[in-house]
Amino acid sequence: MPHPSPRALFAARLLQALQLRGLNQRALGDRMGLGKDKGSSRINRYEHQVTAIGFDNLALLAQLLEVPAAYLLADDAAMADAILALSHADDSQRETLATLIPALIEDPTLLPKLVELLQLPTRSCSAR
């Protein structure tokens, strides 16, 4: 199966972000300052891959949907979820995760160990 086009990927992420925020095309278009009817039409054209989005509108949509622009351009749902999760981390956490992710990819034996560790029951300090 061929890889989806950038427009198709953007359309899928846009739809997810609208659902995530509980918005419809009309509401988002209105928030963009295009008015409800014109805005709804514009968002519909993005979703149906009729119109490509420019960088300025991409940044505006991301801001209005409270997601990073990279989320709207992610190659798949897992990458989009990771980008969204990283956007909620503070600077220190992002730096740590930026080091951790390549290490997990470089040494595939670390990932199952980390998953196993995360599945352990939480222990209080007094139980140790």
C-alpha cells in the first residue's frame, strides 16, 4: 500500500484534532476569523484534500486547536500521539525524552525492559 500523501496525512490529523477539541469545521473557521460559512468551507477543503494549507494557516490552526504544528503533519497516529505527549512535557522532560528515544531505538533490548518496568505495581517508599 502506498504511503499517504502529505495532504492526506494533514487531513487525518486535522480531523483528529477537531474531535480532540470538540470542534466542528464551522467553529474552527470562525475562530480563524473567516466567518462561519467561509471558514467551514475552507476547513472542508482541507479535510477533503482539495486545498493545501500554507505555513501561516498551519501555525494558526495548530494554535487554535492547541496542538503543535508537527502534530498536524505527523506520518501516522502513533507519531502524532508522541508529538502531542511531548508537547505537554516541560523543557527538562523533553530534553530527557529526546535522549531516551534514540537510545531505545539504538538498543532494542531496552524497550521491552522499560515496558516491563512500567507494568510493575507502584510501590510506596515504606514497602521497600
